[in-house]
Amino acid sequence: MVEVKTTLKVEDVNDFIIEKLSRFFEFFPKYKGMKLYGAVAGIRIEEESDRYAYRRGLLVLTLSGEGMVVILNDEKFRPKEW
């Protein structure tokens, strides 16, 4: 599940986790028992929200200078299962 913002802030990361990721199976019970991973994407990243999302177990995506999507997480990253 991906949350996309023009400007990504820490508040956006928290809202995504609390309002969407943590309640996903409540709204879509047929997917219970399956793995759910979260990701946030932003063109601009403020307030070190990328580091915050990383520490919360989310994939972090942004655009490169060439308009391509780039995953900012390093090889040490382990996503959280929701």
C-alpha cells in the first residue's frame, strides 16, 4: 500500500500508518492472512520524514532528476509487515 504526497511530512507518515495501514484488514477482511507492506512517496521530502518512515518500516520513494522513481531505502532495510 502506497501513500503519495507532493510534499511528504512526518505527519503524513503518521496519518498513513494510523488511518490506513493499521486498519487495512478491517476494511478488506478478505486479505487477512496475507502480507501487507507500506510505502510513502513524495516529490519533496521535509522534516526528515524519509528517515522517520524508514525507521517505521516503510519503503520510501521519490523522483530522481530524470523523472524516474527511486527507492531511497538501503540494502539493510527490512520492511515491517502490517
